[in-house]
Amino acid sequence: MTEIDKIGRFIEAMKTVYGPFDQVSNDEAPGWSFPDDPGAGGHRGRYLWTDAFGVVNFITLFKETAKPKYLTLAKRLVTTVHDVLGRTRDGQKRLDGATDEEPLRGGLRIGKLDAKGHDGDGQYHHYLTLWMFALNRLSIAAGETEYNDLAIQLARSIHPRFLMHCLSGDLRMVWKISTDMKSVLVQSEGHLDAATGYVVYKLLQSTAAKQGHRNGVLSQEVSDYWNLMTRKGSLSPGNDFLDLGMGLWMCHIWADEPWAAKLSGKALVRVEELLGEDSPVMQRSASHRLAFREFGTCVGVACWDVSDYLETRVAALVRFWDGHLDSRHTEDELKPISRVMYATALNAGVARPR
């Protein structure tokens, strides 16, 4: 697939989620309304994880094409997400603690279709940190400090809600909290949540310093995550495609740090095993695989200089899904997240800050 072909497929995949934005002029872009059906596949058309990749992808299109409308669309998507997922499900008010001046003080909803239940709405730490990253990339691409400042606002607001002090005095994290951030919904700790918190919060702090203000603004939070992630046995590559991919992605941001070099080395070995021609996982039919999770691996690998063999295996994975992404094997509710991450797999672009 040539680079021109990749950009074409990239745009077509994004259009299935965000509408015919390629036909929008630079003057029309500020007023563009993203469709909520299918939208990002979540409540009122918004789903935080999908839209975080959507923002990053629009910035990548801006970088690849030099068309200002794509940067404007990234900003419009940010505003739309904050107006939907930064409010209660009925849209009547901002989440608890947030104001018009500080819209992210209440966090952001996941965007689950159901309000309650085992897969109901709430807030996920790993979705929120990914959104912070998207805001950070927009701040740098647009040369506007307000987006990184919003990310810092979100970071400081959610941090004490996901970290708990044990009776022993130790810190621990939780996986999911309620929409109003007042209760814990899932007590277990996400495998890479602490490390991702460290990576993203440190990135926000570094960007703020480069932008000439707020030195050390997240120093305590960064220290907390460091203490959590360096507990004995807490950092290791998983066996899941998405977990491995996002682990590689976060490691590359601070690739010179020993922990990142060690973890990424182990993860790349595991990825080569998973994507190998003789891997049982790769022999499964599309109906027994999840496209978006496998695209996560593609994004992670794209952040590193890897062997020709691994590059060919990633290319083979993308070709496989070229023929199955729109088939009946992909559940309708997963198509938006799969298509947006497919685009990122084709061109990781600004998802690679180094």
C-alpha cells in the first residue's frame, strides 16, 4: 500500500465515524457538527477512547496534508466531547465540580450506552489519560497553551479519585469510578494505569514548562505514579494485543528511561511471538478476534524501530482486517472504535511524540 493509498484509506475510515468531513472547507470547519449516529459508538454519539484517537488522527491529517481545516476539526471534536461527556447524561449540567471556567474539574464520562450495570457509564483512568494525551498533542500542534492547561486541569481533578490510601499507608489504584467521582465501581487496578499516569502526567508537566509556565505543576502526582509503578513485579508485558500495544506506546514517550527500555524490550519479543506466522492467535477467524485490540499492537510497534520481519507481520495483520473490518464479524457497536484505530494503525502520526 502506497502512502497515498494509506491516506485515502485513513480518511475513508475516519469518515465512517465523523461524517464527510473531507468535503468541508476551511471556512466551514469551525461550524462542523459531528454526527451522533453512528458517531464514536457511545452515549449521544461520543465515546472517550474512540474520540481521543479521533483527535489525534485529525491532527495527523493536518500534519500530512497541511490543510488547516483538520486542525480546526480536532478542536471541534474536543469541544464536542467536553460538551457531551463533560456533562450529565441528560446534558442538563456539567459533572460535579466542573464549571464553565473549569469544564474538566469533574472529569469525563466514558460514554457507555447504559447508565448503570456491569458495563455502565462511569470514568476509566486509562481513557482519561489517553484524552489528556490528545489534548497535549493539540496544544503543541496548534501552539495554544489552553489545551495542555485543560489536560492538567483534568489530571489534577481525577488523581485523588483513583488513588486510595490503604490502612497500611500504601497507595493503590482503582480501575473505575462513578460518573460523579464519589464512589468506586471496580476495585481492581488496571495493569498499566499507574505507568500510563506517570508517562502522560510527566509529558503534560514537561510541555507546560516548555510553554513557559507552571513548572513542576504535577510533580506530586508524577511521584505518586512512580511509586506505584515501581512496586516489585508491577511492570511486565501482558498477553493481550491492546495491552501490549499501549504499553509500547507509553514506553516510547520516555524511551531513554531504564524502566521503559526494559519493558519495551520484553513487549516487542512477545509481540513478535503473537504476530508470528505460526501463532495460533493469528490463525483464528475474524469472528474470534477483535480488530481494535489488534490495531493497538500496530500503533505500539509503529513507535519503535523494529525488524523487517515484524514490520511485515504488522502489515499482514492490517491486510487481514482490510477484508474483514466491515463484515458481519465486526459488531456494530465496535465498528467506530475499530475504524478509528485502523486509521491510526495505517499512520500513527502524532501518536508518536518522539
